[in-house]
Amino acid sequence: MPKRKAPSASQDAGSAKKPLLNRDKENVQTQNVEAPRGTKRKWQMDTSDDDEDLWSGRILYIHLKNFMCHGNLRVEFNNRCNIIVGNNGSGKSAILTALIIGLGGKASAAHRSSNIKQLVKHGQASCSIEIAIANDGEDAFDTKKYGDRIIITRKISASGASTYKVVNGRGEFLFKDRHMLERLLMYFNIQVDNPICVLHQDAARSFLKECDPKKLFSFYMKATQLQVMIEKLGECLALYRENKTHCQIFLEKIENDTKMVDEMQEKQRALSSVGNKKQVLAQMKKELVWIKYRDLKELYEKTESELQEVQTVVQQLNQALASESSLRTEVQINIQKYREEQNALKSKISEIVAQFNQAQIEIANEKEAVEAQKKSYEIQRQKRHRIEENIRMVKEHLAQDDFEEKLAQMKRTNEEKMSQLEEKKAEMLAIFSNLERDIDDLWNAVTELEKSHDNYRNKKEYAEAQVMRVSREYRQLDYESKDDLAAYGGYMGNLLKAIEQHYKRGEFSEMPRGPFGRYVEVPDTKWRAIVENILSGYVTAFLVNSHNDHKLLVNIMKRIVPEGRLPSITVTPFEKQLYNYSSGQCKVVRGTYSLMDVIRIQDHNVMNTLINCLQIETILLTEDMDLAMSLTDGSNVPRYLTKVILAKPFQEYAANPFRMYSMPERPARFIQVNVKEIKENLQRREKILQEELQKVTQTFKKIAADKKQQETIVTAKTAEKRNIKEKLKELEDQMKEIRDTVYPMRKENEALREEHATLRKTLEKALYLERDEKEKYKEMTDKYALLTEKRDNLKKEEAEISKQIKKLTSAEDKENSKVASETQIRTGE
């Protein structure tokens, strides 16, 4: 059996294995032969090769002159593998750099310098690189013109200028254009700027360690020419669309020309019978003259009678129009009058609304001022009461001798009040603290409910989308179901028939295979859904033998497959037999199953593709989670094992390095499943999803109601907290007043009299301030009442004007109805 082809790779061995090529000033050791300085050196390697299937694009030799450390060096390469060994600084990396630069690479790509002029040997005016490429294999490029070898020469001057020259093996000039060189290298898939093809010793240390995955993928796309294929396919698509437009124009033109030819043929047939009908035509012309005269006479008489009737009707209509015109004029005048009155009233009502709004603002402001003034008045009144109390006490002290007892009583009274206030304050502080804690807890609960609300809303939307998707799939399958191929889409039967027709006409090099699911069988039903999930997109994919087949199949699909549903296509040269995968197959461990043993694939090319793309021979299946983890996490990973698939729950355990992925488990839809089973599965799935959606919707509504209830409680608690805060402020003011109380000291009668006189003056001042505050309060109260009355009057006036506007609108409608009824009467007449 044929083995899988492995790509070739170039490698720089690094400092441990440097080329055995020394600089001009050093000794060059090749089989103990010393080359004198300045002479042309040549290292001849064994080029014998027994294999006959050599590919074109091999590098036969390289000849360097004045390049880096080499003055004159020629190296001939083996057809297969070449290893250059030498001491550090002997010029091994210079040969690899010369290959890169000589084949069109940039100096930066070689990681040796920033400019190619720095690669010219010191003291020399220029350097040259000559590279010979084999062109003698089955995949040779235009051997008639290019011969069995192609010689590429690049000359670089010390100023940085460079030129290319390409000749064939016979020395005949081919071209010197760099773009032609790039095209030639692209044909041979030579990519000197891609580390997958050329890996430098600097890049080798960091390529796999530090390189970004996106760059690795980009290098892979370049190395496999997939990027070039994508670009070329894009160009082909644009060209196809342009030609399709031209074809549509030509088809329309052909259709128009066909119609014109048909018309001309009809005219020709009509003209062929003209000669026989000339006499009949002359007789008919004579009869036609008299017939026309008779018809015209009858028409004239009929028209004359109708004209008289019309004139009578016109006269009546003119009279009616005259009366209607006068009525319309009168109505227009009345309507204009009503509209002017309406506009005036609307203007007035706009002013009233503005005044009303202003009055509302003034009332609100005045209400706040009245409340503030009322508090100020109360404070002043309480202050007066305190002064009167002090005067009373002083009088008592002057009249009695029990001053000490009264003073002590006063202090006890104040201390009792202070104690009561402090107790009340402590209670209110405890309530305030509890409220703050409750509010914080409530806000935390509201936040959690908001998160749950958003989470369940997303779940609800996702469940609704799933229900819609399953329902749509069921309806589409029910509409398209003709046979089991309908599982792949209603178009699949027509697509396969079209492919077979094109193949019978010899347009395909090999019969395309697809969809893959048709060729796959899983005898054990418990693994069927698992296998389909592993194969994933390959279940609906197609396989073709060449890029031309791929292009043709894409065109067929675009005609038959609905837009946006094109299956993927894999291009792989067909083999005559199955790969010999036994040497790379992972051995089955007790408690596991090999994916290769679980499936049966009818077509060996489909099997080869799955081996190449998915490495199915390295995948094991198991129902034991502990076994799956032990096989992939540790040093005892079986040889060739890449992953272990756990059946339930559906999880993938990847080896080297260990990783675990949870994947959604979906029922089998393509492999050995008929349309009836798929429809039954979809119905069951839709029912389950409907139940899940109902549960999620109920939970979503409950969370929304809880959230609203919690927000209402938070609002109430916040208002209560604000009220407690205001009461605490009042308590603080009362406590401050008691603390600031000045107790009279025992003095002589004269001192008490002076204090009494001082308190009397203070009382008079307090009485004056109290009266002043009271008068201000009364003025503000009166003003507030006036503003309220003004607002109510404006509201009544606005309502009255609105009634007048409605009356005017009604009158205007009546006037319009007069004209409409009159017009209807005239129309009926």
C-alpha cells in the first residue's frame, strides 16, 4: 500500500554543525585538500541517487563571488539531503543567506543585515550569486524553452543596486524581470521568506517558542500555497462574474435578434400573398369609401342630438355653479372669520398656559419660603418663651430665698430632658443604622436580581432562537423530504444527478465523492452521534481529485445549491488503494475503542482524506472519564494517541499537552439516519426546547416581579431613612439648646436686678423680632393664597377658552358640510 507523502524541509544546523567552508584567509578542509587564497574553490558532493522520481525545483549548485566572507566559492548539492558542517565563522550561514538573496529574498529575510549592499565582501565593488535549479522532472516548467536546468544570477553592487539574469542550461537568455522570477519560484513552490521552508539558526531558537499562532498559520498558508490559491480563486471569481454579465448581455441581444428575425419572416410571408390580393383590395377600397360615408353620416346625426342634450345640461350646471359659487364664497368668509377667532383664542390660551406654568413655579417657590418663614417664626417664639421663663425665675429668686433649690430643680429638669432626648436619639440612631443596613442589603439583592434578570433574558432569547431554528429545520425537511438525501438539503438529489451527468461527459477527471456521510457507517448505534460530532463539517463535504474538478464542482453548486449553503470541498489527488495506516495507528487500551474500528467507510479515498485531515487512526473512544484523563494527562500517553473522546458527557481530552474541551452533544442527523427519524428527533427536540423555554420564561417573569418589589421596598426604606435623619437633626438642635443653657448664679439683689433688666431688654427685642417674623409669615401666607387663587382663575379661563375653540371648530365643520352637501347635490343632478 502507498504511504502518505511527507513534505520536504530545509534546515540550518546552527553553531554546533557549521559548514566546513572557511573564509579566504582561513584553511578550507575538504578531504585534506588546501585551496590557495584567491583561487576558485569547489566542493563536489556525491550526487549519485538511485531514485528516479525526482521533483523539479532542486538546487543543483550555487556559485558565489565576493559574497560576504567568500571570494570565489562553488557548492554542488546532492539530489536529496545535504548537510554542511564546519567551524564557527567558516561561512555556513553565508551559503544559506546567498540562497535566500539569490532567489529574490530581501536582506531582512536572511536576518544577516538591513541592506543587501552590506553583503558585498569588504573592499570589493560588487558580488554575484549564481544558482542552478533542476527542471528535469515530471513537473518540469516548459522544458522546450527552459531546458533541463535554469540558472539564476543576481549581481549586487556596493551601492545597493541589484540585477537579475535568468538563462537556461544551454546559456540562452530567458528574462531579467523579477516578477517572472517570482512566478517561476511560485511554480516550484520555493519560498525563501517562509520559516517552514528555510529556518535560520536565530529563528530556530525562537520560532516554536515565541512565534505568534497567527503568524504560524500565515506561514502554513504560504508554504502550502493555500494563500495563493485563495487569491487566484478570488481573481477567477471576479473574472467569472464579469464574463457572466457579458454573457447575459449577449443572451438578451440574441433573444432580441431572434424576435426580430421572427417578425421579418412573418412580414415576408405576408408580402408573398400581396400580389394575389391586389384586385380584392381595389374592390374593397371602393366599398370602403361608401361605408365610411354612411358611418360618418350616422355619426354626425347622433352627435348633433347628443350635443343639444349636452348644451341643455351645461346651461343648467352653469346656473347651479353660480349659486354654488356664491355659497362657497360666503362659507369661505365665515371659515376665515372662525379661524381668525380660533388663532386669537389659541394665542391667548398659550399666554394663559405660560402664566399658569409661571404661577405654578411661583407657588412652589412661595410654598417653600412660607415653610421656611414658619420655622423661623416658631424658633423666635420658642426663644421668647425661654427668655420669659428666665425672667420668671429671676423674679422668683428676687422674691424668695430658695434660690439654690430652684436652681437645682432647673438643672434636674434639664438633665431629665437631656436623658430622654439621648435615649430617643440612641433609639433613632439604631433605627437609622438598621435602615442603612437594610437598604444596602436590599440594593445588593436588587443588583443580584438584575444580574439574574439579564442572565435569564439571555437564556430566554437563546431558547427562543433554538425553538425557531428547530421548527424551521422541521418545516424545511417536511417540505423537501423525498428520500434520505433530503437530510443534506432538498437540493442534494439534483446536485448528485448533475455531478453524474458532467462526469459521464468526461468533464471530471475522477467522479467526485460526497457528501462524506453517505459513505460512513457506524454499526453500533451508541457511537453514531459521537462519530458524526467528531467528523463535524466533513459529513456534508465533497472530495475532488484536482483543482479543475474543484472549479467545475463550485460552478455546478452555484447553479443548484441555495445561496449561502455551499458545502465545503476538499482537493486531494485520488489514490488507487487505502493508506497503510497501521504503522501510525494508536493501539487500543482496555476499556477504549479505536475510531477506525467503530466506523465502516465504503470508499478508500474518503477514508484516506479523513486520515490525512482528522488523523482518525490516532483517536480513541471511551465511556470512562477517569480512564480518558489518565491516558492523556501524564507521561504514560500511548504512542500516536492525539485525543480521547468521552461519550457521556461528550468531552474531548487532547494529549501532549493535556487539554479538555466540553462539546455540545447533538443527535445524529446524517449518518445512517433516514428522514423520518430526523423529523421525529426534531419534534422531540422542539418539545423539550418548548418546555425549557416555558420554564425560563416563568423564572424570568418571577425575577422581574421580585426585582420590582425589592425596588419598591428600597424606595420606601429610603424615604423612612430621610425622615429619621430630619428627626435626628431636630433632636440635636434641642440637645444643643439644653447644653447651651446659662444657669443663674447666686448673687446679691442688685446683680439679680441688673440681670432682670438685661433680660427685659432682651425680651423686648425678642418680642419685636417675633412680631416681625409673624408679619412676614402673614404676608407670605397672603401672597401664597393670592398666587393659588390666580392659578385657579387661569385654569378656569383656559377651560372656558377651550370650550370656545371647540364651538368655533364645530361651526367651521358645519360650514364645510354645507359646501360638501351642495356639491353632492349638484353632482347627483
